[in-house]
Amino acid sequence: MGSPDLVLDPMQDPYATPEPSSSALITIDMQNDFTLEDAPARILGTLEVVPAIKRTILAFRAARRPIIHVVRLYKADGSNVDICRRALIESGAMIARPDSSGAELVADLKSNVSTKLDAPRLLAGEFQNLALEEWVLYKSRWSAFHETALDNKLRELGITTIVMTGCNFPNCPRSTIYDASNRDYRIGVVTDAMSGLYDKGLQELSGISVKTFGSDQIASWLGTNM
């Protein structure tokens, strides 16, 4: 019943051990409005994890493994916004507004800095292809699995393992991790590539057999030379 003594090392557990050859990277909400120093909804610690996320992305690109960037887009009328933020958006707050520079992925994480998000396509629930084996997906709530095609996409790609990075652990990454666990994915978290991660959270991740990495370990785990 959740006792730490009954938790296996996820790297020795035949059901939970992450599998690099069938892995995909997910980045969560790494958008200008949540990241940059002068951003209207800046989340502390997120700008600081950008270099580690970039290292992780480059390793996945080198290994030609899938990458899915999951983003928020808040319509001006608040119609697609969580209830805890709806009044704020309805009052005129410009956060992750479709087609705005603030909604864009942080430039350092893009495969092509000139590529812009296709807001109408994303809001319609479609994947936007950015590069070979790299996409963007819009989510309307904390979890990247909530009313999205993420699970179907991962199954189509033959993914058994998701590796998580992004912003901000207590909210969207945590919700996505637990939903992934509910769907029997093997899960890895890159600890220096996720803002808001805390000791109790790491203990809880261990309790559901999530493997933790440092960004400097990812290339070796994927078997790439960088």
C-alpha cells in the first residue's frame, strides 16, 4: 500500500524500466509567457532550466526519437481556460494568446527559430509538425492527455516510454505524469530540465516507479554521441 520498502528500482523493474529505443520526449509549456524574465506569467525557475531542456532536445534529435512540445493557448474570451485562470483572462490578461509572441516556444528550443505556432490548427486539436519526428500539441487543461490525441499519437509511433521536461512540476508535468502512469507508460523525468520540482515530489515519483535522469545522462542513455 505505497510503502517505500515495496517500491522497486525503476531501472530493475521489468514493467517500469524506461526503454530508449521506444521513447519520446515531451516538453510542457515552454513558452515565452511562462519563461522569459519580463513575461506576464513568468514561472520562477523556468528560464533557468532552458539549457538543460535544450541539451535533452538535442540528444533526442540526434537519436531521431520523437519530440512533442505541449503548449497552452488562452483565447481572449476565456472560453478554453481553466476555471482558476478564466477570470484573469476575461479581465484582459495577455497570456499565451493565440498568434502572439508570448505564446511561442522559447527560441532556444526551436528546431527553426522562424517557425511560428499555427494557432487555428492547434486549437482544432491537430498536431503541428515542426521538423522530422517533432511536433507541437495544444492542451486545454493541466494534463497533456486531457481531451487530446496524445495517447493515440504515442501508440501510433510505438512509444512505450515518455521522458518529461518543462514547466511547472506541481501543475502540468505532474498531471501528465500521473495520466501517463494510468496508461501504463514507462516514465522518465529529467530533473534539471523541469521547473518547480521539489524533494517530496521526487519521492512521490519514485513511489510510482518513475526514473529520474540528469540532462547530462540523456545522450548516453539514448546511445548517441554528442
